Amino acid sequence: MTTSRALYLEDNFLRECDATVISIKDGKYVVLDQTIFYPNGGGQPYDTGKLLKNGETFNVIYVGKFSGEISHEVDRPGLTFGDRVHCILDWERRYLFMRSHTAAHVFASQLCLGTGALVTGNQLEVDKIRFDFSLEKFDREILEEYIEKANELFKQDIPVKSYILSRGEALNIPGIIKMAEAFPPDIPNLRVVEIVGVDRQADGGTHVKSLKEVGQIVLLKAENKGKQNRRVYFKLV
Ligand SMILES: [Zn+2]
């Protein structure tokens, strides 16, 4: 079996594409030769949408990556090996996660730069963004300050770019790995997401093209999760 081409990494703004079914399991887990559907992972939820075959619609209800294969779960049987399908994303859902993902990088960059905090996890959700980090001193005022700094950046037309660097080149960039524990696997190349003048991070997610697209963020809740572990929730407005 050949591996699917991840078109969503090459162009975050692709909403439709044609593809061929290269594998199908239990009638509803579909692997395509190329796909625009983002699989659940890296704190970004899966895309939804549909596959069309000769006027028939198969709704994509979950997308995951299993043993390196991007598997699309559809809501009914009927697809077979070799079928040509037209893929359409639920763009509203995806674009929300693109804005959220870029927002999370900007907030992380401001907080980490300003306080030396280390990111320990983050999860985008439809109605909020969860962000975990380790930091000794912690109060709501500090967080509000970094939310404000991020919001100032979201008022500017700052470009967001992505490109591939060799592992060596990428790991030479200070702060490229924001996660405290997650170190990239031993692969020759890393995809880098750069918010020009603000942040560069090794990342496999989808992002907007300009910080202006994000809008603004507001702090929802801040929690202590142990001695140095902190959790905040914020949302797009
Ligand atoms: Zn990311």
C-alpha cells in the first residue's frame, strides 16, 4: 500500500480535491491516495466533510492516523478499492481550528518568551483552546498581560508561513521545540511554521496566512494542576 499524500500540509487553504480509494476496511475506514482531511493529532481535532462518488454522498465523521495511514471513517458502506471520489471539507470547522491553532502559537510564544514557561500540552476545541504549561509564579494578571500582548499582534497583518527544513537546520533555531517533553521523532526533515518576527515552531498543523485572520482572544479560566503545572482556557472572539 502506498502512503497518502497529505495535501493539507502543502496548502492549508485547500477545501476540495479529487482522490482515489487505495484501501478500505470494514466498509467504512477509507484510505485515499491524497487527502485534504487533517487527522486528529498534535492538539488539533480531525476535519469532517464528505466524499462524493457519482452523486452519492459519504459523510466523513472521523479522521485519524493509524500506522502512518490517514484513515477516513465514513457514515455508510458503498465505497470500494479504486473508486474515484471528490473530497469536500467542512470548511467552517477547519478554518476555526486554523485560527485557533495560530492563536495558540502566538499566545505560547508570548508567554514562553516573557516568563520562561514550558508548554506541556494543548488542545483545540470548537468553543475553546486549552493550554498547559509549567511555571512557578502564576496569577491571572500575568496571563491577562500575555493575552493582551497576543491581541496586539492579532491586529497586525503579520504573515504566517510553513516550510520544510532539515532536522539539523531546524533544531538550530532557538525555541523551535516548545513542548517540554515531546521531541520530534528521528526523521530527516521537519516542517516549520513561522509567524514572521514572532515565532518559529516545528509543527504539523494547519494555520491562517495572516495574524489578522485570528481576531481576538479572551481568557476564560486559569487552574493550578499541581506544583508547577498550570492550565488555562481561552477562546476566540
Ligand atoms: Zn502547533
